[in-house]
Amino acid sequence: MAGSGKTTLLAAWAGRLHRKGESITWVRAPEPGRLHPADVWRQVGRRSGVSGDGDTRYVFIDGLDRVEGDRPGLVGELVASAPEGIRLVVAGRTRPGAGPTRLRGDGSMVDVAPADLAFDRSELLALAAAHRLLLTDEETTILLQRTAGWVTGLMLIVPFLHGRNDSARLVANFDGDDPAVAGFLRSEIIAGWADGDENTMLRAAVRPVLSVDLAVEVTKRADAGAMLDRLAWPSALITRESGDDTRAYRIHPILLAYLQSEARRRDFVAAAAHETAARWFARRADGQNALEQALAAGLPILTAEMLDAFGLDLVLRGTPDLVLRALAEPATRAGDPGASVTASLRLLLDAPYFPDRGQAGHLLAELETAGLASGGSAKVWTVVIDALAAFFAATPDEIRDRLARLGAVRTAPGRRKNLGVDLLAATAEAWCRAGLGEAERAEAGLRMVAVTARNAGYQWLFLLAGDLAAVAASRRGDWARASLIDDQLARATGAAARPATGAGASWNGLSRPTLWCAIPD
């Protein structure tokens, strides 16, 4: 892999051996077609007196990829013809082609992959210290994530940070679109691609791991898989994922950042590719990736569409991060075509406590008067709004009215055909019963919700039901019951006193009370 530090590593290794008195010969690969094993061994013999006396001689050949591509199997030829006592060390930007398989199999070859050359945290800190730079833990983490330990990337940024007052900003902004890094990628990597590969990769670079099916979809090339395989063979910047049933390729974060930045400069490329990816994931009911791609496309209507389709499920399952990101988008906050959906999601993220009841009441009033468009989705959101209004109810009369409304829609399609919505409505019913003093009925309803939600993977509802069950038990003075629920919480979450995370963050910057999950026996 270009810039991974191969030559530096070889030179350091050779230097250590030389200081120990070992015989070292360094051979730089000539132009393609001019490297022949016999010439190499004659050169070694002249320089180190190789005579077959059994002593180990080290021969380093750098840049073998420049000639091996025109002569497949060259590594095997070199090994087969090597005089006795030779230890051969070769390096190149690409893996050797034919020949090394048998050598790997019999243990006579050690293969140092590009990933093994990547810097880890301690090596990055040592590099920084050598440049009189002290990196914070956060800066170290950012650089390792952005570069995946790629040596050239780190060498381009670390020396530049010394003595800078804005080093934190430089680290935060550093990625594959940095001018120095981008220039290196264009000249050393992309320049070697075939015609059309760059334009195709600009469309393909929608995410770090790309399945062949998705690559075909976003690039509109039936041979996208073959192209990725061809690019993955010589370079560690695109690697084939192993162990998956579906063939997929991983794009190095440095290359991915460059391609995505370049695609954004060609607006139509980025938006179209991400929109295609969003709809591809949506057809597979993968809401997390569908919404992420919609946000990357920067299309408010597409984001609203994905929030309508998947936002509720993501929140109920306790994975609201992308929903929160979408709700924070200026276009979303200003009121997009899915305003009723976004308002409902904002309220749901604050339910049932509503830290800002003034704003929550305003949103609820708007939702109940504005109405929703017809269709299956509208039926679902109507039940959600009824549940939110039930959580918001304060006086006994309001609570009874909301409880009656929820009972009236118990068999409605929007509730009956959607388990998550049904459980949300059941939780709101239990909340109302607790507010009316029907603690035992409330606990029974919450117990049912907790069991089903946990089995179905609705983590947020599971946490909420456990929290409310403990509150209901304490309200009727059953402290033993409340304590039992807390104990069950610790067991259910795998660690004592472990707070829940996920949908607790509020869209307006306020936090909900900590939720604890438990399933009463």
C-alpha cells in the first residue's frame, strides 16, 4: 500500500541487522522486465561473497511490485533459485501474484499485511513526541479513526501541528480531503486506476462497507463487483471483507473521505448516489442505514420520507441518534412536508415526562387540529398522537378521556398491525391507570409491555415500562416491589446501577429522568 511505511520499515530492519554484524544486500527493483533472479544473485555474490557456506545472508528487494506485475511468479522464482543461506525480504505496494501460495502454506514465507504496518495509539503518540507535540486522548482517537493508522496520513498532519494554536481545529478537520492527502491519493493511487474507475467510485463511496449489490445499484454498473475486486487486489485502500455471506468491500477512511468530498463538489453525484442508497436500504427495511443515507443526501423531503417510514421504530428500539440528527436539521425544524411526523417524534423523545410542557402542549394542539394525510402511515401516527396526548394529560377528566380514546382504537389497523405502536399505546394506557390510582392494573399492563418489548427488541419501551412499573409500586407504598424491580433492572442490564442510554436525550437539549429496565415476576 502506498505510503504505509514499507521502505522505512525495511531500512530500519536492515540497519539493525547490519549493526549486529549480519551480511546485508539492498536491491532496488529496476524497470519492468529487467529484474532476473540470476542477476540478483550475482549482485549479491559480488557484494557479500555468498558462497554457500551455510551462513545467513539477508537480501532486501524494495519496490518489487514495479516488476512483478509483468512477470507473475517472480517471488517464487527468486526463492527457488536462491543460494543456500539466503533470507529474502521483499516489499511492494501490491501483494505478489502467482507463486507465494505454496510458500505461505509450508511456513517458509512471512507475510506482513498493510494492516500490520498501521500505527497504533502508542506509535502515534511516539511519533507526536518526536515532533515535540502532545496529543490529547480525543485528538489521538480522531487521527487514528480518520487515518486507520496510515503512516503517510499521520506524517502529513503530525509535524504540521507543532506550535500551532489551532491544532485542535486542524485535527478535527483532518481527513482524506486535506490538500496534501488528496494530492497524494490522486498521484499515487487514483492515477493508476483504469478510465472510468474514479467516476464510478465517486458514486460507490456512500458508506465504508459496500456490498456488491449496493455497488451495482448506486453505480448503475453490472460489473461493479468486478471493478471493486480489481481495485482491491493491488491496494489496501479497498479491501474485500471476509466471513460474510454477502460479498462486500471496505473503503479505507482516508480514501472514503476524499471520494465523498469530491462527490459533494459534484453535487449531483453525491445526492443521487445517497438517495439511491437510501431507497435501496428502505426496500430492505433497514431503517438505520436508510435514514443515514437520506441525511447524507441532504434532501429534506427524502429525510422526511425516511423519518415517516422508520423514525418511530428507531426510537422505540432505543436507537434514536439518527432521528435526533434529522430533527436538528434546519429544514426539519423549519417545517418540512413531514411536519406532523417530526413533531410527533420530538414529543415521543420527551414522553412521558415532557420537561417543557408549554412547548409540548403547543405541539400537541397543532397535531390534533392539523390532521394527517390518509394512508397506512397516517393511521399509525394517529395512534401515536393519541398515546402522546395520554402521557400529557394532567387532570382526572383529561386522563379518563384519553384512556377512552386509546381503548376505542385498540383494534384499529394502525395499532393492531404494528406491535411497537400497540405496545406504546398499552404503555400510555397503563400510565393513565396509574394516574387514576389503579396501580395494580397499571403494573399488570406494564409487566405485559416489558416482557413483549424485550422479546421483540423494543429497548426504549422495555426501559420505559420498567421505570413506570417501579414508580407505580412506590406510589402505592410497595417499596419491596419497587426495590425488586430495581434489582431486576441490574440483572437485566448486566451490571448493577447501570443507567439506560438511547432515547433519553431530548431534542430541545433537556434530558429525561434516568430510566431503569426491569421485568416484574
